[in-house]
Amino acid sequence: MVQQHGAALQQARLTALAEEGGIQAAQGAFDPVLFGDVTLSYSESPAGGFFSAFGTTKTSGLSATQGLRQALTTGGSLSLSVHESYNDYSFLPDPQSNVALSAEWNQPLLRGAWRLAATQELEQARFASDRAHAGLRQTDTEVVQAAVDGYWNLAFAQADVAVKERSLDLARALKEMTEAKFRVGAVAEVEVVQTDADIATRTDALLSARHQSRLVQDELRLLIFGFDTPEDWAFDLQPVSAPPAPAGATPAWEECFGAARDFRADLRQLRVDADSAQHAWDAAEHDLMPKLDLVATGTILGQDDQVGDAFQFVVDRDFPGLTLGLAFEVPLGNDAQQGAERSARWRTWLALRALRDAENRVANEVREAVRNLGFQSERVEVTRRAREVAARQLEAEQRRLREGASTNFQVLQFQTDLSVAESSEVQALMDHAKALVRLNTVRGLNWDGSRPDLSHLDAYLPDARFARRVPADR
């Protein structure tokens, strides 16, 4: 239910979907572009000089261009276009039409060249998507842990209410027996007053326990319901699963930390950050080179009275042309590129430092979770024995009271001790159940200990520290 309705998880899903859209948007840079334009013109101009005999010059024309343009993953671009023009001059007996078929290839050879530079935006979009999916997995782990904690908190709260109710029933039963003795003069009135005072204290404790139960029930409702209707607040939640009993020895923390490095989504998220920063650094280093572009164009021309007739010259390739050139450019000082490379370099080291520090933090979390599970397992056994002893003490003291060898005050004290012992045992059981799931959570496993499916993030498995992302010469 929390995986279906959890608010944080829903937001993480939407974030992942939005980042997937970013990949498609970045891929759009390599979509072929179909372009075209058409222009109609007309002008009149006074004639002068040699052309004065023609009077006013009138010119009308129509020009159009159509073509296809494609950005290449090599960093270059390729375009193919056809340009047609029709001009009618008043001083010429016939109109003139031109057709040009052109192809242009522009390829950077140094700065901005090849796939590293050309696909930088696309790769960063993929890193962002991978990071969002790792965040989605991490959020899923966190909300499930919160739901498990909320479940056992509610189980304890309701069990604690039952403990307080039994304690109050014991005090009321003792009061009835004390009042009966008082009526026949067997005890003093102070014994009745003591039971009344204790009943008031236990009633207050029961009210507090019921209030706490309602609070934790609302907290769990917030996690597992979508609240599409107000009726979701009215559902009465009753835990039915028994807390797991301690079983076996706790695993070694080194083994658990190894699993955490493999499966923790937050660590994979930081590895995505490190790879993203490394890729940006590589691109920034590439941009330190000067700009040297190869430009090649090819044309075929045709000319006649009409556009259609001019096309025939293009088809026959009667008037070809070819140009080939190099364009060189380098900024003096190159401060912009050097500053970008320096920034990218230290961002990479920052990402790697964040990853290393996070692994140390995870190691500490794992060690704490292993110790806590062992502690809670022992605590369950200790509190069970304490509850059994408290029950036997109360039973013995009640026998002494019936025989006249004890007082109400002592019995009430043992009743209180039993109530405390019962609450402590229930609390220990619930804490152990939470600690068991917590150990799975810090290892990056599913709440039940099964392995998560992270196949879409396997590119970010742990490796030898810094070896893959930062070459030795850096």
C-alpha cells in the first residue's frame, strides 16, 4: 500500500519520468530537420546612366529554398538543400531562372569534435535519468522502512493499551476486595484510599496509551492511504502479524557492508554523480584545444528561362562546383576553457569525496544496525524473563495478602511492576522486528531480505576505489 500511495514515492516516480523526458529532448538535437522558405519580391527603381534609355526598371522575383539538415554525433553537421529563383527584369526580353543543388559538411577536428563533445548534453541527460531512478529506489526503501516502523509502532501502541487495561482491571479487583474487608473492619480506610489513588494513576496511563494509539494510527494512515476521499481517515487499522522471534546469530558487519555497497541505491546515486562529473571533466579537457573545423561544400548549378528548364542542367550535372577549407580559431589566454576545466576537475573530486564519505557513513550505519539487532534479540529474552518473574512475584504477593501477611500497597507495587514488565517485553519485540527490517534496509535489500532488481543501474556497481573513474596520471 505504501508503494502504491506513498507521497514521497509518487514524487520520486514523477521526477524519474521527467528526467526520462530530458533524454528524449537531448536526443532531439540529432533529429533531421526539414527546412524551407519562399520569398516573393517586386521593386521599381529609376534608371540612370547607361540604363536611362530603359526608363523605370521593374523587377519581380520568386525564390525558394528546401533542404534537410542533420547534426552528427561526430560533432559536425551535414545539410542538403535546393535553391530556386525566378527573376523578371523589365530591361531583359526573357526572365531568368536559377537552380542550385548544394551539399555542405562541417566537421570540427579539435575542439567540439567527435562523440565526447557532441553527445555531452545527451550523456548528462542519461546520467540525470539514472540518478532519478536510483533516487526512486532509495525513496522506495525509505518509505517502506517508515511503513514497517509505523506498523510495529501501532502494534506496540495497541498492545500497550491492552497492558494498561489489564493493569487497571487488577487494581479495580483489588479495590473490590479491599472494600469488602473494610466493611467487615478487617482493614483500615487508608487501604481503600490507596487503591483509589492507584486506579486514578492507571486510568491516566490508559488514557495516554489510547491517545498515543490514535496518533500512531494516523501516522500510518498517512503512509499507506492515498486519501482520495475523506473516508480513508475512518479506516480502523489492526495489526495482525506477530513480531518475529529472535533466531540465530547476527551476521558479520563486513558481509553486510559488502551487500550495502552492491545494493544501496543512494551509493549508486553518488556513483552516477561521480561518473557524470568525470564525463563533464573529460569534455572540459577536450575543449582546451583550439578550434579547427573542416568545411566542405559541393554545388551543381542550372540556369534557364524557367525554373523547370533550369532543373535539367542540375540533373545533367553540367555546372558542378566544390570547395574545401579549414577554419582555425584560438582565444588568446584561453581563460574561459581553462576555468571550465578547473571547475569540472574539482567537481569530479568533490563527487568522489562525497561517495567515499557516504560509504564510510553507510559502514557506520551497517555496524550500528548489526549491533542493534543483536542487542534487541538479547533484550527480547531479558524482558521475557523479567515479565515472568514479575508475574510470579505478583502471584506470591497476592497469596500473602489473602493470608494477611501483606498490604495493598505492596500488591499495587507488584501490579505496577508487572505492567511495566509487560510493556517492556512488547516494546522489545516490536523494536526487534524493526531492527530486523532496518538491517535489510541499510544493506540495500528489500524489507523482507530479498535482493532488489537494480539491473537498470548495474553500470554503477562498486569498483576499486577511484580506479575506474580517475586514471592514474590524474
